[in-house]
Amino acid sequence: MSSTTLVTVLAVLTAFLVSGVLIAAVDKDVQTTAGYLLARPSDFFAAVWDSLSSAYSALARGALFDWNKATFAQGIRPLTESLTNAVPLILAGLGLAVGFRSGLFNIGAQGQLILGAIFATWVALHVQLPYGLHLLLAAATAVVGGALWAAIAGVLKARTGANEVIVTIMLNSIAGFLVLYLLKFETFIGAGNTNPKSLPVPATAQYPLLAGSSYRIHVGFLVAIVAAIFVWWLLERSTWGFEFRATGLNPHAARTAGISVERVTVLAMLVSGGLAGLAGTAPVLATEKVLTNGVAGSFGFDAITVALLGRSRPLGTVLAGLLFGALRAGGVLMQTSTRIPIDIVLVVQSVIVLLIAAPPLVRAIFRLPAPVASRRRKEVAA
């Protein structure tokens, strides 16, 4: 009852409850029956039930399995879309989780993802290699691009004490305008083309599909799982990971123990940015297969929520990425079938962030006991 896992689960459930209130409030039948609530309350509650059940069933059908489809192959497609949407969220979330565990609030995943996509696209278009090697080189270059972009903030933080939050915010803006600038050159868009969209990525540099051409799920999902295992090993079983965690918990104690906090800052930002850069390969080498000015979408910013919801742990980040991928996929069907704005999904995400950022509020709402460590500190103080 005092675990952080239960707090996280209850935060998600509370977010859905709050969203349910908004869904019911904008429903016309609910509004009509509310006008004579005291005369016939059963009509009101029936309307609320119909509104919520239709909305959340549509969300489930769009995210997990559409039982209205004729065949199993068609019905399972929403699940594959959820997994596909989760790939960049998991990769970028893992990168941010490494930064958070190291005491660095890196919110520059958006810019790092864009740089990774730019580097990967250039290699895909201008390097000729056999299938497999071409993909590996493009993905590795994306890691380098994101790492170098994050290293700017890391070096400034280590050398001058510059706040990484401000620096990464500025770098996000620079990256956004940089991709706009680059998409005016023939290097990316080809000769005689004025459309701000790169040439298609060749097949030799694309992620292979996992379930055939009927689905969009690709090998990038397996890459995300491998990346999560790597982050777990890095943080929990390696010397670097120990230094990262020690610095994140108490940089002064880490420095006293002989750990170079400046070196850890730069290394942590390199790893964080590299994973975010790898997330940029999901759209350009798999789903979209072109570089556009909207290549990052909101993945970089949503990854912040994913990392926070996952408590900056690899397993938690993967599960949070899957949840947000499902919300993205299910929100589309919810909007088309029930005419409920897809912005409700943003409400769910925002409420989750608010509640995750304030665990005592969740504990107060559900009357949960304080964590064991907190109770022991109070007992010692008493």
C-alpha cells in the first residue's frame, strides 16, 4: 500500500476518471438529462454510462483489439499500431531516464531526436551499402547525432554550470529551425524539388517489417527492447551506471568519493542524447520513410512524461511508452467513432504528469500510508 508502483497505477486511473468527467460533460445527451436530473436521475446516469462506455470501448478497440472487425488479422491491427507508436517514446524515454537518474533534467529529447533523424536520413540517402549494413550505419549515425547535440548541454553544464533545462530548451528550438533550413537543399530534397520533404529513404536503410506488409510494426520495436535491457545493465550493473546514480543522488558526496561529476555529466548527456537520437530513426527509417519538418511530432515532449511515469526505470519506461502508444492509437478511433476530441488523450497525459509530480496528493486522495523510509525518518525525528 505504500509502494510507488501503486501510486503510479492510481495516478493513471485517476487521470482516466478526470477525463471521464470531461467526456460526460461535453456529451449532448448528458447535458439534456442533467436538465431534469432531480425528476429522473436514472436517465442522467444512463446517459453518463453510455457516453463513457462508448468512448472507452472505442479507445480500447483502437489501441488493443477491434472486436468489430471481420477477421482476427484485422482486429489485431490496433495492437500493432500501439506497439509502433511506442517505439520512439520508449527510446527517447529511456534516454531521458538516464539523465534523470544522473541528476540531469534533460528535456531536449525533441531536438536530439531531430538531429538523429537528420543524420540517419543523410546516411540513408548518400551512402551506398548492402542491406543490413546500410541500416546499421544509419542507426549508428543517428545515435551519434543525438549524442553530439546533447553533449553541447553536457559540456556547458560541466564547464560553466549552465542550467541544462534552459540550454536543452534552446537547442530544441534550434533543431526545429535547422531541419526547416536543411530541407531547402538538394542534398535532402533532390534537384528541382521545392517540397520541404526529403527524398524517400532507400529500402536498404529501412527497418524490416515484423508482421508483413499489412502492419506497420517493424524491427525498431525489438531495438527499443534491446535498448531497455542495455539501459538496465548500464545503470544497475556497470561502473558508469554506479557513478551516474551516485551523482544523481548526491553530487557532493560523489565528488568526495572521487567521482568526477563533470565527466559523469558529459557522459550521461551523451548516452541520453544518443538514445533520443536513435528514437529519430523510427519515423525516417520505418513509418514515414522521409524527413519532414514535423519528423519529431511531440515524441520528444511526450517522452518526458513517459520517463516520469516509468520512474526513470527501464521496465517502467517501456510500460509507460506502451501505454502512451496505445493512447495515441486508440484516440484516433475514439474521435472518429464517438466525435470526442482527441485532445482528451492529452488531458489524460497531463493529469498523469501532475499526479506523478505530486505523490503526496495521490496518497491523500486514496488515503495511502506514507513510504516506509518516510515513516522511519519521522519516527527518528520524534
